[in-house]
Amino acid sequence: MSGGGRRGSGCSRLVYFTSAYILLWVLLMGYVLYLGYRQRQVERELRRMREMIPGEAATGKGEERARILGA
Amino acid sequence: MMGAVKTTRASGAGRPNHELLVAGTVLAMLVALYLVLVWVPNERTMGIVSRIFYFHVASAWNAFLAFFVVLVASIAYLWRRRLPWDVLAGASAEVGVLFTTMALVSGTLWMRPVWNVWWTWDPRLTTTTVLWFLYAGYLVLRGAVEGEDRRARLSAVFGIVAFVDVPIVFLSIRWWRTIHPQVLAPGDIRLAPEMLVTLLVSVGAFTLLYALLCAMSYRVGKARLELDRTKARLHFG
């Protein structure tokens, strides 16, 4: 851990360090939120699909099925 | 096999093991943050900016761990042909790319006040950037290939080949002339005891975080697989 290079005042270094830490935590939390969003989306779609399978012919959900499948 | 996967609680929330992992990770991260932000003294020449080091090394270590898991899971898939191994490889690669991104960003943020540049084509930085692109490409490949078996087979081969860059990144500071500091050389640890303790706790906390994120991503991957199969059943059933 050798140093050198640009020297800043203690205050500006503190601001720099705080900003850097916040940026890294935002990156990390962003991924956690993205995971949660993706999980909710997959679960919702899966639930809808499962509901359609048993009584599909009787209830005539052909259009809904085509919309979900992107047909 | 995979069709029987239960996905109504894909987050794993409510399971004792998951709750234990969440609690352990939060506790370890709080201890690590206390050590990094309060307990450990500043490095003499760099001052407070040196504290980014603990975040940087922990991220890099976990990126290596994540890609090693991708390697093991890829080999296991090719050997056993069981899709959960492929899902694990995909989940671990995703978290690995996140940690590599954090290692690169934290390295850049640390480098600027110390070396007075945002970026330099140093061997360690260059090979790490190549690593990031390799596994980002791996994720793109997983999203682009149709058919779960074909996707799993191609991804497994890619995941094994891409791992070649990990030892190159690790050894780059010994093989080539570099300005990247070599703090943890074998038999020669150039750290004060407080710094070493803080570093080890940070690495431990980030390893738990890796396990948690990988488990979450794995469950989402399994749910995604079941969704694809349900869609196929609707198509052909």
C-alpha cells in the first residue's frame, strides 16, 4: 500500500471517500433490487400460467394464452 | 426433474436456512463496516481513501470465488447433465460480474487520489477488464441461446474456458511489471495487524454476501426455468 500522487485536504478526501462508498453501496443495492424485481416478475407470470393450464379449454382463454406467449 | 421445482416462494424467504444466511450476512456486514469506517487506522500516506482497499480486495476475492463456482458447476453439468448445475453456474456468474464491477469501480476510485489517474493499462487492470468482458459475454450467451440443454452445454464449455483468465489476473502482478500493489505476497504480508483483521473480516462478510446473492439468483433461475417449461406445455399441450 504505497502512496504518493495527489494530495487533497482532509475534508475533500473525506467527501471523496464518502461519495465513493455511497456509489459502491448503490451499485450493490441496485443489484439486490433488480433481483427482487426479476423474482416478482417471474413468480407473477408463472402463477398466471399455472392458472391457465387446468381449465383452459373450458374457459376459452386462448387469446390470453396467445398474448402471454407472444404469439 | 426441474418441473417439480416449487417456485411459489422463489425468494426462499421464510425458510430457516435462508433467514439464517440473511441474518449472518447482515451481522457480518455491520461488523465489517464498523471495522472499516471506525476501528481501523488510516494508512499513513493515503489517509482515509485507503479504506476503500477493504471493499476492493473483498470484491475481487469474491469475484474469483464466484467464477470458480461457475467452473465447478459447469464441469458438474457436463458430467451429470443435470440442469440445476447449469442454473447454479448462471447465478454465480451473474454475482461474479457484479463483484468484478465493484472491484474495478473501487479500484478506479482508490487509484485516482493515489496514482492521479482514473485508468491505466496496467496488467492487473487489463486482465481484470478482460475477465469482466468474458463473463458478461457468458451472461449474454445464456440469454441468447434457445433450448435449455443446448444453452446449458454451450454455457458450460464457455464457463470452463473463461476461467483460464482467473489465474492470469491473480498472477499478473508477478508475471509482468506493474504498479498495482502486492500486499498479500506468500510469506510476506505487508499489513499492520489491525488492517489484516479488518481485511479478513471484510472478506468473510463479502463471502457471506456472495452466498446470499448467489442463493437468491439461483432460486430466480430455477423459477425462470419452470416458467419456460410451463410456457412450452401451454404451447404444445
